[in-house]
Amino acid sequence: MTADAAAAVGRPVTSPGAGPAADGERPLRIALLSYKGNPFCGGQGVYVRHLSRELAALGHRVEVIGAQPYPVLDDGVTLTELPSLDLYRQPDPFRTPRRAEYRDWVDALEVATMWTGGFPEPLTFSLRARRHLAARRGEFDVIHDNQTLGYGLLGGGDRLGAPLVTTIHHPITVDRRLELAAAATWQRRLSVRRWYGFIAMQRRVARLLPTVLTVSGSSRREIVEDLGVRPERLHVVPIGADTRVFHPDPSVPVVPGRIVTTSSADVPLKGLVHLVDALAKIRADHPGAHLVVVGKRPDKGPVADAVERHGLAGAVEFVKGISDAELGDLVRGAQVACVPSLYEGFSLPAAEAMATGTPLVATTGGAIPEVAGPDGETCLAVPPGDADALACAIGRLLADDALRARIGAAGRRRVLERFTWEQAARQTVERYRAAIGDRTGRTPAGPRHPAKAGAPC
């Protein structure tokens, strides 16, 4: 975080590693691993960017070690590039590398796994990370893995020279179940099973990890059930919205009829097809209703088919590659924000929309209710996969100015009280210090100064 940014949010400017950290203890040297770090597509890059910034703002030295797409980081955080062969890059995904690109056996393994229909990056990144960290043994106090869960990271402190803390946002078994359920042919089901072959590795690795963080109670239950992680090793640390970007701004006009949602990929998990179906129903009573999707427009598939079937080409807009400021204005300029997902391990889009004061309609899939809060108070909640319920709830908000104002204000209060990145960073540091204490056999020191403490249609 720059000095100007820190001042803008009323926080002291801290130089990482200079003097005691914000908890009064010695600043930590943190290696944060990210095998995939795009902050504009998927939650892992968002997590790495914001958590690393806030850890640095608390006085710690943070070095992100990542592969392509490399994360975008803020001032005060170092990026060390640990390149893969980048086999899924645009505009030539699933490419075959030139002979001169191969550097070692890990590269050969990466290509061979892709050729057989698998997804190699968690395994191959973990092997490269092990080699890199072993060569720098003793430079870090803690190593934080962001859901790589690869064999290369087993052994933790003994092999890498520092305790390992791992974040699992949600088990990828959930994604696989939903994609298999949506697969229409045996060929597609076979392809899905091959792609998700890395889950067997992640399950084995997760069971051996000493300290696992996750972002919600729902994810915690899924991780215990699907991955077999022992509950006493699993700790909930909620994440949050970037309130520097997502906040009310009366100067931004609200666009009548605008509904906004975020869908980083056209996969069943995100439930976007149900929102498109709902939009067709909403427009019967609200002809000006239109949907803005933050994400890539699919050329084919269920969402593209639904847009064509309902004749909504002029009422559904897809935007991507926009800046943080543009995204904030887009969300706060909507009359309604919607999270139609069938499942979420946390739901950053819900927290971000609520932080702007935009009223939220959200499903009850996975951890979304933990973020969005009670139906009729901080959001309007609907069952996942129910286009009629989505249409009903969104229609209620479009028709009722007072309801929108009340839900929006209550949602923002909830986020500020529970879900900010500073709170996430402070709780993460507590888990770091506990992991370090477990490894050294000492009770970790605590902070020197205690912290301050819907109606039917």
C-alpha cells in the first residue's frame, strides 16, 4: 500500500520489517505461494493481492512466489516469478511448446499431463516451489500456500525450513460434482474426470497438512467431509471486500434497471444461466431491466444458448479487463447486484456489492448466507438454481426504492463489521505465529495490546 493509499483509509503508514509489527511482535518474513494469480479472473489472485498488501501494511515482509498469470501486487510486496510453460495462455491455450522451451523434467511432466487431458499446474508448481524454497532455506519464517496442495510441498518445515500454512478456499471436489452433473455425454464426463485428476493428489496432501485455513464455515465442513482434513487442523479466517474501492459514492448515478453480477467462467457452479432465465421473466414487468456481467462473453454453451433463446442479446452485456475503479463504479451504479451461484466457498462479489451499498440478491448456495446475512435484512435470499425465485426477488427490489435503500445500507454495515482485508490479515498472522510456535515447541506470543474489540412474492 502506498503512503497516499494508507492515509486515504485512515491507517498508519508502516514500512515492512521496520520496528515491531502491528501486533507488537517481531515482523514476520512471509513467502506466499500462488500457482495462478490473475486478479481479474477467479478468487485466488484477488486473495493473494489483497492479503499480501494488508500483511505488508501490518509491518511484515511479504514475498509472493507465483506462476503465470502473475499476480498484480500493491506497493510494499515483492513478486518472485517462478514460471511454468504457461500452457493455457491466450490466444493459444493447450499449446505444444517448442523444444527450446523445455528446461527440465518438470516441464516434460507438465506437457505430458496436459496431453493426457489432465491439469498439471498444482503438481508442477509445487515441485518448482520446493526446489526454489529449499535453495533459500532460512530466509522465511512461514510459508503460506494458496491452495496448490501439491506433493512438492509435503514435508513442510523439515524440508523447506519454515512451517507451512495452507489456504483451501473450498474443495475442488464441489466443482467436479457440479460439472459432472451438467455433462450431457459420456465423452464430456470422461473429459471432466481427466481434467480433475489432480484432486486425488490434493486430497492426499490436504490430510497431511498441519495448519489449514479456509474462508467460511461451509467450506470447513466440505473440506472435512470431502478431503478428510482433521477438524482440529482447520481454522476459519474470513476474507473481505477492498473498502478502498467498494464504497458508496453519491456522485455515481444509479442506472435504472441495471442488474450486475460477476461470473469469471461459464461453468455450472456460477449459476449464470439461471440469472439469464430470470432476466427474461423480469423484463415482463420491468422492460428496462438489463444485466451487466463482469466476465468473458461465452461464444457457446448454456449461457449463450439462453441469451439467444430469450432474445436478450441487447439486454445482456459482458465486460472484462476493467480497472478496480471502473468495477467499483459499475457495481455502485447498479440498482441490484446478484450472486446466482449454485455454490461458493465465500463469495467476494457478494461482499464487494454490499460494501458499495448496492442491494443484493443472492442464493443460499454454500457459504453465501454466511457473507450475505439474513434474508430480508441484509439481502434477499433465494434457493440456488431457481430462476423464478431470482426473478421474484430482483423484481421486488427494482420496484421498491425504500427496500433497496434499507437492504443496501444494512449490507454495507455487515461488511464493515465482519469482512475486511485488514481483519483477514490480522487473523492470518495469528495462525502464522501459532504454526511457528508449534514447530519450535514454544507457545506463540500474543499481541502486546489487545485489539478493540424477506417477504414472499
